[in-house]
Amino acid sequence: MTEADKIAAVTACFNEFNNMKTTSEKTGISYNDVRKYVKFERLPQVLKDMKTDGKIMLNTALETADLMALESSDIGNIPEEEIRSCAINLKSLSTKQKKRVKEIHHEKPQAPIPDIIEDVRTKRQTTVNVTTEVTTNTYSRMEAYKDRKQIGSIPLAASELIEEGLERDEVENAAYSQR
């Protein structure tokens, strides 16, 4: 099967069972493959609406659903406003901050997700603004990076690129120091 055929087939099965775990069990397809192939359809309606209205990108909707353990259209007893708030706040975080939210949630599963996001987001407020000039080629590459990673803005993309570069530099320096 082509990749498009796999997506269509697994999505059709998901639509029948409306749950990733059940789809995996009934079809014999691994849970991770179901997650890989079923994207928009597995979102709860509140996140679908936000995506359709252009308030968030698909990646943010999926991250929100994953963080809140929403694997089907059923949101249980989670208020829609809490889901909306989490999605909007996640949208404004860098990839590194999102990773930190996931780590904290894994370490403290009982902590309210909105509080975790707020704590991580607030730490970002102690940043320093840096203004710089880049060539049009560099700016175009930053835009492409922003789009590919589904980051909300060029400044967030630039910040993420700088953080990644500095982390790589630290690893290289540590390796160099051990020689």
C-alpha cells in the first residue's frame, strides 16, 4: 500500500471505532502506527474547530490532545474552555518549552496541565530581546524552518534555532574538553 492508502485505510478503521486503542486492537496495527496515520480525525471537536478556524495549527492541536490524553472525540469531564486555553498557550511556546511541559507532566501527572504550561511560559518572560539583521536568504530559511516545525512566529523560530545551536555548541565543547 502507498502511504496515502495506509492513511486512508487506518483512518477509515478509526472512524469505525472512534478510539486509537480500539482501532489498534481490532486491526492488529500498532498503536503508534494508528497515531501516525490518524491525525485530524482523532481530535475532539473543540480542537477540530480551533484548527478549522485558523486559531491553531494541526501540530498544536495534536500536541494538546496528546498532552491531555485525548485519543478520540470524547473529552470526558475536561471543560472545553480548559482545552482551548491549553491549545492557545501551547501555541505560544517554543518546541523546547513544549518538551519541558511534557517532561513536567510525566514527572507530576497529577499537576494541572494549565498550571504546568503557565509555569513554563512564565519562565520565558525573563528573556532578553535581541535585535539583529539577517540576509534575505537567512530570513527565508528561518521562515521555512518556522513552517516546517509549525512554530507560531519568526521570533520564536529564531529563538529555537539559537537555543539548538547553543546546545550543540555545549555538546561539542564538552567532547572537545575530554580529548
